[in-house]
Amino acid sequence: MRFVKFLAVIALFVLTMALFAQNLAVLGAPLSLGLTMFGAQLFALESPLYMFLLAAFFLGCVLTLLYFFLEKLRTGRELARANRKLATLEQEVTSLRNLPLSDAAPAQDN
């Protein structure tokens, strides 16, 4: 299965490089981004389009990793809480099993 995944990743990489090479003129075109508020230009950035695409891709990767890391922490806390409750309930069951049986028969109404 790992071999198939590796081949799929290699095929995706080759396809991506082929598409990038075919569209280099479009992706290499300069793109200007800037922020102007109340007549004052706060920043201006000029870079090729592919840099903005790569930045957006990596930002998405980082945000996804952050989300899954936080989700792992949340589920880890939930699992620890459930394990503590399980240990408490197992201890209760063990203590109930070790209780001696009473010898006195229950009273019957005649």
C-alpha cells in the first residue's frame, strides 16, 4: 500500500510540474497587492502570482495542522477524562464484589 501511495504522490508531483511549466507565463506575471486606508498607503507588495499561490497553500497547510493539533489535544483530554471515570467505576465494582454476603435471611411476613 505504501508503494501505491508513493507512486500516487510522484504522479501528482509530475503532473503539477507539467502544469506549472505550461503556464509559466501566466503564473510568473507580477501581481500587486496593497492596502490604502483614508488616503494613506499602509503597504504595497509586488510579487509573481505563483508566490501568492504558494503562500496561500502553505497558510492553508499551517491552519489545517493547527486545527488537527487542537482537535488531538481536545480528544486526548476527553480520553483521559473517560479513563479516569472508567478506573473509578472499576474500583467501585471491585469493592462491591469483595463485600461479604450477609448470613441473615430476609424477614418474611406471615
